Amino acid sequence: MTMKQPTTAPTPQPMIVRYVENMHNGIQSHNLSRYALGYVIHGTKNIYTGDHCKKATRGDLFYLGTDNQYVENIPMPTQASEQIVFYYTPEDLQRIVMQLNLTYGMTVSNHHVCEKCRTATNMVMNGWDALRNFFTSTAISLRTEQTPHDHTAEMIKMTELIHLILAHTRIAA
């Protein structure tokens, strides 16, 4: 008689992560398996592509595609570098966009199809007030939260972030 071993489901990777670095550690290579949308709370994030450097400073939103990314996080002289990063898969994004369409009637199209944007592996853009408020509350929640990551709550926050971005790009267009 053999006893069946209990099986445990793999623990999903967190979708929302807060990074804090007190020291300047130079340029680091990260091999990402998921896409990332992040926000710089404090400090500077340099993103390198070949000889080109994109600089994200306090209040900037950044995007990192999958594969190798070369980044440098630089703390301020009196304060650590702090960032909030949302990781997602194409399937996560598809579910979120479908949810926004079904629930709020938001239609998302792919009318903007320039080669530069289609092949970009990273981007940086200035934040706006609603985005700053969103990331400030997310940072406070991550600093004080003492429970493990809740995938449902993370999906709700990611949906809110995508809604903010889509609403802002429609107003700016």
C-alpha cells in the first residue's frame, strides 16, 4: 500500500512588488519573464538599451518588456530609491482589457502602430496627479500590509492602473 503524497499548487509570483534600495549598486541585468509597469516613488531609475539611456525620476511611469533589461536604481543622497512595479502576462492584460470593455464599455483599439512603439522594449513617461495618488496609496498599502499577496486584490489594482492609463491617453489624445 502506497500513500499518496499531498500535492501543493505552486505559489503564484506576486503581481505587485515594492522595491527599496539604500545603496547605488550600479547597472544590473534582469531577465524578465513577465512585462512590468512601474512607478518611481523616490530616486532615479536608468534603463539602458545599447548606448541609449532612458531616465525615470520621481513621479515617472516606466515600462519594461520581457527578456533582458539593464537598469540602474540610484537613491537620493538622504533617501532610498523606492519603486512600485506591477508584473503581468499578456493573458492578464487581455483579461483586464476585456473586463474594462464588458463592465465599463471601454473599447481599446490598436490604431497607434508605429514601428518605434511596436518594437519598444522599454519606455518612460511623466506621471500625472491621478497616477501619483494611485501609486502613493499602493505604496502605503504595501508598506503596512502584513499578509501574503492576494491575487484577486492584485488583479483589481492592476485593472485600476490600466483604467487610469487608458483614460489618461484618451484625454491627452
